[in-house]
Amino acid sequence: MGHDHNHLPNEIRHEKPLWWALGLTAAFLLVEVIGAFVTNSLALLSDAAHMATDTLALMIALVAVRLSRRPPDARRTYGYARLEALGAMFNGGMLFVVAGYILWEAIARFRQPQEIASTGMLVIAAIGLAVNLIAMRLLKAGSGESLNVKGAYLEVWADMLGSVAVIIGALLIRWTGWKVIDPILAVLIGLWVLPRTWVLMREAINVLLEGVPKGIVLSEVRGSLCSHAGVVDVHDLHVWALASSTPALSAHVVVAEGADTDQVRRELADALHERHGIDHVTLQLEADHCGDACAVGPTEKAHDHGHHGHVHH
């Protein structure tokens, strides 16, 4: 037995803030790129590179949001929800490439420091800081609900700190004349962003590999199912994510003799929703079993009886 689910999001939220954030970052990107070359600042160019990835991240997020509205079809029965994970992977990859370029360029500038127009660098960085703060405000609500929006928010957040660093650097260069501060800042910005980029990509990889979603403990889910009085055994238990905020579960449940299977199914589904936040549930109820596995404890070995030819996509 199981449930019929519509895996299309009930409501596409946060699209309007994405459009506003995209407009702001795209407009300022042009200003910052021109300013980086005019002032000859590598730190400002590093910040502009991050702003470029911000713009692309927002564009990808919007495309993913729009495509996720498409209903499931004969080839993609879950629809297009995982496009957000693909978008997050692409954004993370771009950040790694940009950071690599900035670090390479910084090495050359350590050997031969160049003149920096600190006043122009300061003005442009201050404008960039204001733009990033506004974009962060627009994206904050969606960052906790969508991996794709989280990726865009992370990049804007990193760029905001980059703008702060560039402002501080411009002031130090102006006061001290130390031109080496510029490549030092560029390196620090790159090294600060990379670990956070890896965290984002790791979450996206977990979604794409159908790993157990963050915040869900498989043994606790199994325990919730086994604790029901009408359940004798649970096997073929799988928990994965259709998208970053959409966990799904399927399992074979052996019910006790004489138990009302419809009632057991409903109560198990309610328990999974209340205790673990899992709403997309498919339960196959069975009358026979290979042993009283739940009685000996919810261990992985006790319940692993094979896949029986089931495919979960």
C-alpha cells in the first residue's frame, strides 16, 4: 500500500526577491568590473568576480524555480525538483574556478606590487557593500528553505564580506601606502569562501546521491516505525531527498496478524510527519516476514533483507 503524491511544490516562494537581487547585482557588476580595471585593484577584481558568480547564481536559481513548476511526466515522475541541487553544484564549481584565478593572480602581484587607486577602490567597494546588504535581506528568508536559494545567499554573503575587506584594504593602502595589502586581501577572500563553497556542494551531492537528508537520523526513523504496536518488522527502508526541503521515504512494513492495515498505514504516516517532518511516504504493508526483526532492535543488519527489485527515483 502507499500514498499518491504530487511532488510539485505547492507554492513557489521567494521568486520576486530573487528577481530584485538579480537586478541589483547585475547592475553593480558592470560598475565593479570597470572600477577594478580603472583602479588596478586585484582585491576589487576578486570582489567583482564573486559578484559575477552572484549574478549567475541568481539566474540559475530563477531558472530552477521556474522549471520546478513543471509537472511530473512519463520520463521524470518526480518532476524537476532536483534542478536546485544541480544549480547549487554549478555555482559551487564556478566559485572554485574564480578563487583559483584570483589566487594565481595574487602570486604575481606579491612578486611585483602595482599602483592602486585607493580612493576609487574605496568608493566602489562601499557601493558594493550596500548592494550586497540589500540582496542578503531579500534572500535571507528563502535560504533556509531551498538549497538553490541558499547557494545564492551564500555567494552574496561572501561577497558582502569581500566588500568589507576591500573597504578596509583601501583605507589601509591610503594611510600606509602598502600596495601588497591588495593581493593579501584577494587571497584572504578566496580562502574564506572556499570552505563554505565545499559545504554547499556537499549538501547538493547528498541530494543527488539520494543520501539521508540533513537533520534526519535513519535509526530514529526506523525506531518510530517499529514502535507501533501493529508493526512486526520493517525492511527495505529508504529515506532520501527529492529536493533540499522535501524528504521522502519508502519501506516494507510487516504488520501483526489481525491488525487493521489501513489504520496502521495512516498512523505510521502521521508519526513520520510529526516526528521527522517526512510527508512523501510510500509504505508497502506485508502479512508475512523473515523474522521478528523489530523485537531485537532497530539495527541496520537486522532489517536489511534486500531490495526485492524496487527502484526509487
